[in-house]
Amino acid sequence: MSELSPKTNRLVLVADDNDETAFVIESMLDLLDFGVERARDGREALEMSANSAYALILMDIEMPVMDGLAATKAIRGQEGEGLVPPVPIVGITGHSDMGTRRLCELAGMDQVLCKPFLMEQLEEIVTAVSVRRVN
């Protein structure tokens, strides 16, 4: 695991409605020494992001109530209005096609992880995001 500054924000919001998927992601993040909070839909993720500073949001793109694309657009809107600080958002999806990736990009997501993903892929993203936010 990479060395990060002790001042690094190590709190990640996992927005996923699937309990099994969320458990796997949370377990991986725990092994990487990141704290985790969970939202079960996009609206909950939007509310939580307005009230906490996260190092990263892992956003499933298909959720009930409000999907991850709409939630990301809303979070980016809040950032644009200066209501919340910018946060990297990584879309998580089972779709690997370019159309889905483009939708994620247009919504304002920084990157996309296709499920299932490896611990090394997740570590690469959270490390890059954490180092970027410290500098």
C-alpha cells in the first residue's frame, strides 16, 4: 500500500443499493485503511455529500430513487454554486461499453470502474485521488 500523509482525508462514500456489492467494496476499502460511509441510493448520496467532506465517492450508476448519473450531476451543481467542496466521483457499473463510459463522463464522473474490479484497481484510484487532494 502507498504511503499517504496522515492529514489525508481517508473517508469514502460508497453509493450502491446492492448489499453484497457494497460489502465487498467496503471490505476492500477497509483493507486499504479507508473509512467508509454508505448511501443506498443517489438521493441519499447527494444529501450525505452535502454534509460531509469525502476523499472520494464511489457511485453506482444504477440505483433506485435517484440514479448515480443524476446524483453526480446534482453534486457537481452544488460544487459549482460553492455549496460543497469538489470531490472526485468514480462511477461503478457492470457495463463496460463506451456509451456508458461517455454517460458517466457527461454526468461529471472522473473515472469509471467496471464491476467486478480487482483490489489493485481500487487501490490505484483511491491512492491517486488521495495524493491529488493532499497536494
